[in-house]
Amino acid sequence: MEKVSIQNQKIFIDNYSIEIIVKREDLIHPIISGNKYRKLKYNVSQAKALEKNTLLTFGGAFSNHIAALAYAGKLNNLNTIGVIRGEELVYKENLNPTLTLAKSLGMKLKFVTREEYRRKTKDSFVNTLINEFGEFYLIPEGGTNNLAIKGCEEILKNEDFRANYVCCAVGTGGTISGIINSSNANQKILGFPALKGGFLNQDIRNFANQDNWGLITDYHFGGYGKIKPELISFINTFKRDYNIPLDPIYTGKMMFGIFDLIEKGYFPDGSKILVVHTGGLQGIIGVNEKLKLKNQPLIEV
Ligand SMILES: *Cc1c(COP(=O)(O)O)cnc(C)c1O
């Protein structure tokens, strides 16, 4: 995949002497956006080096990683297979926008029950996939492995090392681990998990080689994929004020958290906060479809 150049966008908040710089990784590509580009970069070259012509991965039906991998496969002339959580989806006549896109990019979709999906890392399950599809290069759920971390170590550059804080949204913890590894020891890296509880701290410790980080766990809005009108309203106001779109699963929750922490005085005066916009905007159409069914306010696009 080619080189990318990303812009840092400064935003100003009235009444606070705090500088926020948004690292617009969402602009890398509309589909292979943000951290998913970083995570796939070295995995795609590794698959090619190993002469594997098929990439296989796992994900939920709205997964940014599934969409990104489908696109990356197409660009690199590699076949792609997505193992999708939730058998009931097979029977739906219309796939959601994420899966429709993945399919149109040539991805083969295999739907498995939630129970099977939980066994996805077991050899026995992987072997049934090899029997069905032949040899493939396996990329874990969310794309997180050592090569993904290596790619995420390229997010911070030059002037970014002057920031006192670096913030990013957290799913599996791969992205924040790469950021931690490449940061200066005097910077504080803050992760905002998009899901409740779990083993994140340990997972990040396994990949990260510094301890200048922490997780802010108060802004998951009830759990992964859970959305409240208050969050939608924040995302819409933020876009109107700063002309930066946020996604409702990851970056919207993180930015909501950062603004709330600023109001609560968490960051000392004069702090420079670098906020990594990890992308995820492809998911907005699908989320809006769900919100519409529930008669809730939509994300403005
Ligand atoms: C996948 C994703 C994340 C989470 O990244 P991890 O490396 O799994 O922690 C954050 N933001 C966006 C937009 C994502 O798509």
C-alpha cells in the first residue's frame, strides 16, 4: 500500500487555555481508514511475501476492519474471506451497508453462530476453515497482531512528540500499543475503550513496551456499539463547530470523553492534547439505518 500524508488540525475551545490537535488519520482513505490502514499495511506485505493469495479475518457485521480488509484485498489483488459473527444474518435478504460493500469488493462472507465465533482462535476451528477455503493468511479480529502494532508505531511523527497527551479510542488495544511504543516517555497516552471492562489492560501490557499510558473507562456509553441520543447530539455539534466528522462507535465516544474531562479540569492549563482520529466513518450509514428504525436522531452527514 502506498505512503500516506496526514494533516494535523488544530481546534480551539472557548474559555480554556488547552490546545487540541486532531490527527486526521480518517483522511487516509474513505474505507481503509485510520488505524485499519496502519494495521493492515505490514500484514498485506507479509501475506505477499509468504505468497498467500487469500486474506481471512473475523468481525462483526458492522466492522470497520472487515470493510478495510475487503478494500485492501481488492487493491492488492488478494482474495478476501470474512468470517462474520451472527448466523441469522445469512437469512436476511439485504446485507447491511458494511457487508454489502465488503461483498461488492469481492469478499467471501461466511456467517457463523455466536458460539462458533467464540472458538475462532482455536486450531480446530481454523482447520475447518482451511478445509473449506484452502490456504490463507489469517488476520485476527480487529486486525491486531505484532505486524499491526508495527504499523501503528508509524502514527506519531515529528511535531506530535511535543504533545503532553496523546488520546485514542480503544477496541482490541492494538492501536494504542503502537502509539505507546513510539511515544516519548514524558508523554501520557490515554486510551478510551469503546467497550465495557474486560482484559484490555493485560492485552495492552502484552504489546506495549512503556508504561506511560492509562485507560479512561467512563465513556463507553453502555458498551460496544451502544449509542445514546446525547452522543449523537455531541457528534453533530462537533461536526458543525469544527468541520470534523466523528464515528459513533469509537471516535465520537473518545472525543465526548475528552471534552468532558476538559470541563472537569482533568488537563492542566497549557496542555497540548493530540487526538488521533482513527477513522471508522464507513460505519455511519449502517448506524443511521438502525437509528431510523428506532425513531432516534441521526448522525448528520
Ligand atoms: C478498530 C477501531 C478502533 C480500535 O482499534 P484497536 O486497535 O482495536 O484498539 C478505534 N477506532 C476506530 C475508528 C476503529 O475502527
